[in-house]
Amino acid sequence: MQDPQTNDNSSTQIDSLYRSVSELTAVIKENPTDADAYYRRGVVYGQLVEPLLAIRDFDQVVRLDPNNAEAYYNRGLAYVHLKEQMPAVEDFTHTIRLNPDHLDAYNNRAAALCDLGQPRRALEDVAKALELNNQWPSAYAIAAIAHSYLGEEDAAEEAAQNASALGFDGSMLRHFMRQASRQRRSFDA
């Protein structure tokens, strides 16, 4: 049974997010070219798990401010949530063009590339992410999955051990690695 206090806190947080949406909508009505208001509302929609509404707002941001790397990045996350990996990869690529040191964009593009069956390209992004931060557990996890997909079991195991040592959930990672190995075998058949 869930603690009533926990329910109250999450309900209060959700109410606060909806209030933010209302406030930002009022700002946008007053100034429809306020890219920052669209950006902030898009982030709130992301927190509310409303990816289509978030994408709509991030579309407005990139129309108004095409150099806003974070708008591309967050729109990419919304696409990932919708399991639309190709537009996500495109947005993470825009992010990286605008901010070549955007660790999360490399990491998330690598994950999306793995989902698209492009593990070699994913490993290139993992290498860049680890160049930026060699203590990034998610990058090692993605490397383990990509290597599993390629049938490179020793490299997969080494990456998995690094990910686990840095706090990544080892049992969940093993599950993803098995899935990647099965996918590879189904393509080989």
C-alpha cells in the first residue's frame, strides 16, 4: 500500500507543473515570439510525460531560435519517448553541432542508434561520451549493448563490468545485452 503522504507530494508536484503550464501559456499569449517561454513550457510538458505537446513547443523554439541546442536535445528526448528514433538522432545531431561537448546528446544518440540497429555508429558516440567523462555509467552500458549486438562478448563484458562498478543496474543491463544478442542472432539466421 502506498503512503498517503507520497500521493499528496506527487499530486502537489503535478498540480505545480500544470500551474506552470498555465502561467507559461499566458506569457506566450502575451508574447508569441518568446522562445524561452516555449522552451520552459516544453520542458514542463516533458516532465508531465506529454511528448507531443513538448515537441510542439520545442518546434516553436527552434523556429524562433535555431541555435538553441537544448531545445533540439529536449525535442530529441521527446521523440525517444515516442520511440521515434530517427528524428531523435537528427535532433541529437543538431545538438552536437551546436554544442560539441554535449555529453548527454552523444549518450542518447548512441542509445537511439543501438535501437536502430547501428551499433558501430553507437560505439563512436560512446567513445566521444567517454572522452568527455570516463565515469559515465550509461555510456558503458550502451557500449555493452552495442558490443553484444555485434557478438563481441569480451568487449561487452568489460563494458558491463565498468557500467556496474559505476552504479548502473547490472541485472537490467544483462537483460538488454541478452536482447541485443538475440537480435543479432535473428538477423544472422
